[in-house]
Amino acid sequence: MTRTSILLVLALCASVKCLLGDFVTAKLGESVKLSASRSCTGDEKFTLIKRLKDDSPLTVALRVDGVWEPGLNYTSRISHHSVFGVVLSRLNINDNGLYEFTCGGEIVTLIQLEIFRATPVSVSEGGTVELPCYYYTAGELVKSVRWERNGSLVIEMDRASREIRYGTGFEGKGSVSANWYLEGNLSLTLKRAQLEDTGDYLCYIQQDEDAKRRRGHPAAATLTVSKRHPDPDHPKDEEKKGMESWSIVAITVFLTLVIVGPSAFVLGWWLKSCR
Ligand SMILES: *[C@@H]1O[C@H](CO)[C@@H](O)[C@H](O)[C@H]1NC(C)=O
Ligand SMILES: *[C@@H]1O[C@H](CO)[C@@H](O)[C@H](O)[C@H]1NC(C)=O
Ligand SMILES: *[C@@H]1O[C@H](CO)[C@@H](O)[C@H](O)[C@H]1NC(C)=O
């Protein structure tokens, strides 16, 4: 397989809504499932290779008797998932790139794996939070900006028409500056954060109709929404305070009865006897 034919397949992918492969994004340090669109039959050699920058192939995994086994450079990171594929774990930046499932030497599926690094962002329930993302847009062919949460649409804004599409639950909640294209600021603002807003948010520029994507910088944010304090009356604290004042009363009464009472009696008796 030469580089030209790979490029040809990719070009084909871009023009006919790819049936062969896909862009897969995964978070640095986590795991990703890589699977072929179809399995290999009979005793054909079924392999997963990574195409390196110099075009040379590196065996990632090889299916032996129906079970995927790791290639030499992947011994501790590949595990069998199904007859179709594997799970690659502890992802590192060098895992970025093009993967090919080949069956008897013929490419079955192409996968472009993109590893992203996520910036941690946190907010408390009910608050407003900004997820930063920037991209050099000047003079760039840009169709729209798009944010996704765990792979589903959050918001997409078209540059020319300024038309906005929202993912479910994000209507009126998520927003991107109307000037995003002019300033290259693709940051997402989320209002009234809820615990269920937690997740990995990815920011993209879509370059054309075929939705060729470019990630912004930083590409992703991992949002954590923390539960708000049971405000505003602090019922637990009140209870505690109540308990405390009762104890003080009890101790005072006890001291009065046990110490002050008898002492006063003894003092009175002594004063009387002194007269
Ligand atoms: C694969 O592993 C061998 C031996 O450890 C090493 O020399 C080689 O550089 C590795 N190749 C890649 C692409 O990491
Ligand atoms: C980017 O846009 C957001 C609103 O979408 C704004 O809060 C933020 O300040 C902007 N960043 C800069 C550097 O201007
Ligand atoms: C998104 O993914 C994260 C991490 O896998 C998970 O903790 C979170 O619950 C998911 N959020 C939604 C809404 O699916």
C-alpha cells in the first residue's frame, strides 16, 4: 500500500461520506476502541497496523485463532475486544495517526485517531463557566464552530448565516461569542451548570461542507460540576448550635445544683456559726 493510494482512499472518504473509516478522538491517558467495519473470513491474515510518518507500517495487533494479540511495540496496551477489533489503552500523544485494518493485505478500514489533551475546569451547581478555546481563523476557510460533549452536539454556529444549532439540553444554556470568527475566540459559555453537564467538551472548526475538522486550542476541557452547599439556612449547623446551647444550660444547672448550692449552704452555716 503506497502513500498515494492511502491518500486516494482518504480523498474518497471525504467525498462520499466515508464508509471505510472514520475520525476517532480519544483523551490522552485513556483508552479507545478500534474496530474494523467488517471481519476477516477464513484463514486470511487480519492485522491492525499504524502507518508511520515515513510510510512504514508498525503492527499494532494481529488476530490469531479469533483472538487479537498485541504487536511487539504494544505488548501491554492492546487487549482483545471482539472479532472486529481491540482496545488501545494508556493513550499517548504518539498514538495520533492513521490506523489500517488489513485483511489478507487488503485495507478493510481506515481510522484517523486524534488524541486530545483536556484542560480541567470546574464550577459549582447553578454557576456560569467558560470553557476556553481559540483558533487562528484569519483568512481561513471556516464554515462553522462546533462544540461536542462526550461526542454529541452542544452547539454549532454557522459563520456566514450565524445560524445556531443546539444539542438537546443546551438551548439557551450554551453560547459562543457572535464575534468568534473575527477574534478567533471559540470559547463556550455555559450557564446554570447542572451536575449532568459534567463531561469532556471538544471544540472544533469545521472547514467545509464535508465537515473537515480542525481542533481549537486547547482542544478540550473536562468539566466538573460540584454540588452546591445545602444553603442558605445551614440546617445542620443550626441543629448543632441548638444542641450546644442545651448542653450549656444543662451544665450550668448541674454546676449550680452540685457545687454552688452546697457551697452557699456551707458558707451560710459558717457565717451563722461565726456570729
Ligand atoms: C518498536 O520497538 C522497538 C524495540 O523496542 C524500537 O526499537 C522501535 O523504535 C519501536 N518503534 C516505534 C515506532 O516505536
Ligand atoms: C472569549 O469569549 C468569551 C465569551 O464567549 C469571553 O468571556 C472571554 O473573555 C473571551 N476571551 C478573550 C481573551 O477575549
Ligand atoms: C461524559 O463522560 C464522562 C467520562 O467518561 C462521564 O463521567 C460523564 O458522566 C459523561 N456525561 C454524560 C452526560 O454522558
